[in-house]
Amino acid sequence: MTTNTTKKTTAEADESAAAATDITEARPQRSARRTSDVVGPALGDGQQPETVTLSHHLRIDGTDYTPGAEITVSPDYARRLRGQGFTART
């Protein structure tokens, strides 16, 4: 079985490498929407963080939180935690 292949010359290889470099440099910088004190998903536009007290052990983003720990989360995430029974009734 034969395969038709063409070898790139060094000039063509340099041009394709330069083109790949130009593409990566043209990408815009991502802005960090997550603040360091908010645990879990990032806040949406115009949302204020909520503080919840956990009733069960919970692992979020590789960090363990014990029962009774108070964490600051987005309102959407707080609603999900309440619905799943992870927050204390206080």
C-alpha cells in the first residue's frame, strides 16, 4: 500500500509555524469573572454573593468543606445547594 505524501520545505514549515503563532497571539485575553472569595460557579452579571452554612460534608473544586462551614457562593449555586439539602436550616 502506497501513500502519496509531500514533504514541506523548511521555508514552508517556518511559514506555517509563524501563522500558528500569529493565530494564538490574536486571541483576546479572558477576563476573570470569579472572585477569590466566591466558592463554586462564578457570579453572574449584577449578582451579589450569598453566605450559606453547610449541613453536610461537601467537596467543591478540590477543597473539602466540613459541616458547619460558612461559604460564600453565587445565588444560583446557593439555591441548588438548598434544593439538594446541603445547607443548614438557620
